[in-house]
Amino acid sequence: MRIVAGRFRGRAIAGPSTPAIRPTSDRLRETIFNILEHAYGDPIADARVLDLFAGTGAMGFEALSRGAAFCLFVDQGAEARSLIRGSIEAFGCGGETRLFRRDATKLGEVKPLAPFSLVFCDPPYGKGLVPRAITSAQAGGWLAPEALLVVEEAASADFAFPQGITEIERRKQGDTLIAFGRVG
């Protein structure tokens, strides 16, 4: 796995040693970021990014590479956090990142951090975690007004954004569903 574009372009992201972590492929990441840049007026530049169920951190690192100001990676898995810490060190982006060991469905209050304008949510497929994680983020004040949310879920999954999030579009890419939503 490599960063597709931006200042870290071509740099490798550490991959998992077990199938418990399912990283977003380079091709799918490129598709998602092309959609963001061309359909939504580039919400990446200077964004505060929240990467829920971060896994390898590929989505957050891609956003940082493309101009995001800050990324908070959230994952409760030990291997995931180790991979993310390694990439933070390798990319030298410690001042632009934080890593939380936390259940993304039980985030608590965002304070003292500021809310986030771009959110990636890529939980284990088919477990109904997307609405729970987004509801938790809403309740804790993690989402900035008009924040953009990008969800990856199994193409066969039937999920809806919780109240307060407007679905903008959804696309299927192979066995993956990509859904875009906006706060408000």
C-alpha cells in the first residue's frame, strides 16, 4: 500500500499482518479522493480529519498528504495503533496527528479538541457500526457544522445515516459501498 498523491506520494504505509484489519486499497482511496476533490470542492485542504476505525490509517495519511491540517486516528486495536504510530514516525507528521485508543462507537466528548470537518468511517463490514459511530460523534460534538462524512461499508449492507446527517450520494465499487453525507 502506498500514498496515492500529495507530499507523501509513493511512500509506503505499513500493512497489517492479520486479516483482522482490512485496509482501503490504493485504487479505492484514489477513487474516494478524486470524488472529494472534484464533486465536493476539495474539502481536504486545511481540513481537520477524523479517521474512525482507522486500521492502517491509510485514509487519514492520504488526507494529510493532500493538504489536510490535522488528523485524529481512532482505533482500539493494538496492531492498528502500532501500524499508525510507525507511519506517523516514518512520515514525520507527529505535530499534525494524534492517535486515540478508543471504541469509535463510544467516543465521549470531543473537548478539549476542536470538531472535525472531514470524517472517514470504515468499520468492520456488516456489523451495524456506522450509525452507532456517527451517532456517538454527533453526541460528543466531534462533527463541525456542515462536516463531510465518507463511509465505507459492504456493498450488501443496508444502512442509513442517523438523523442530522443528510446523505449526498452512494456508490458501489466492487464489494464496497461508499456513502457520502453532510452534517445539517
